[in-house]
Amino acid sequence: MTTINWTNKDFGVFEIDGLEQRMEALSTIVRPKFQILGEKFSNFFSVNTGDEFFPHIAKHARRTVNPPKDSWVAFAPYKRGYKSLPHFQIGLWNTHLFIIFAIIYEVPQKSQMAERLLENITIFDELPDDFILSGDHMSQDAISLKTGRDGQLEQLLNRLRNVKKAEFLVGRHIPREEAIKLSSDAFLLLAEETFETLLPIYKTVTGK
């Protein structure tokens, strides 16, 4: 039985001073939950897309001084990596939990993917207003889709098409104080419902 209960201790990992200390806490406190989620949702995506998905837990291996401000498990249909593909993530900042679909700057076919989304932009009408949009996976800042419908959604997609370093993230942010109140069943259901809602975006992007 899969059980995931988020606590203040999980979010507090990102408030620990020092690279080694934070990485140790991340490894012992948060990553075991990412491993459970990795197994559960890679299977979910494999079943729902027809492609075999694999989990990728962030390693933060290149860091030598600054401790990570967030961490995640990503899901993509490639065993050796995820950054060069459109992918899904569940992760944490100290302020919130995120459940998202992402196209980041390493994806080589970003322009074509953005074009597909622009041509089918009404697909975003099916997403809830409280979903978030972002153009930078390194920042915890985001706007609501309700706000983005006034033009910023289209601006983000145009930037994704035209700017080499552009990114596009869409999904759900759950504030820390709400996340720690969710039962395991409620969280897993919310994550599954979020991913189900995002699947048409993925399928549009990949031409499925």
C-alpha cells in the first residue's frame, strides 16, 4: 500500500543551512517519498500514454557550494534522463508542493511543441483556473491560469517557440500549510487527477 504524508519536516529540509547538511536531510527524509511516488506514477504514465515511463529523482550532483532550494521526482519515457523531453514532476520548495508538466530549456524540439500548443490553445480551457503557469523552473514564482488566460499564456508559448532558453510549466501548486493537512489518499488522488488533467497537454505536445 502506497502511503505518502507530507510534513513540515519535509519542507523544512530546504531551510537547513549548508550543502552537506541539506543533502543529507534530503536523502533521508524526502527521497524515500520520491522513490515511492516514482514507482507509482511511472506506472500510471506508462498505462495512460502507451509509452514506458521511468522515474528520475533529482540528484543535484553538480552542486558544490549552494544547497538546493527545491527537489523533485520527474517522469519521462526515457530511462537515461528526462531534461531533453517534455516531462511530469512532483516536487517541493520550502513554501509549496508542485505537481506539474514541464518543457525546460534542454528540450530540442521546443519550437515545434510550442507551435502545437498555440495551434490548440483552447485545450487550456479544460484546465482549472487555479492551475499555475511559469516560464522558469528555477523560480518558485508562478501565476494562476485564470490570470494567464488574459494573454500571458499565449506570451509564454510564443516565448517558448522563439527563445532558445525559454521554458513552460503548467500544473498545480499546493501551499505547504495545505499539503501537510492532506491525508495520503487525498494527496495521491489529487496528484492523479492533476496528471490526468495534464495528459492532453502532453499528448498535444508529443503529437500523440
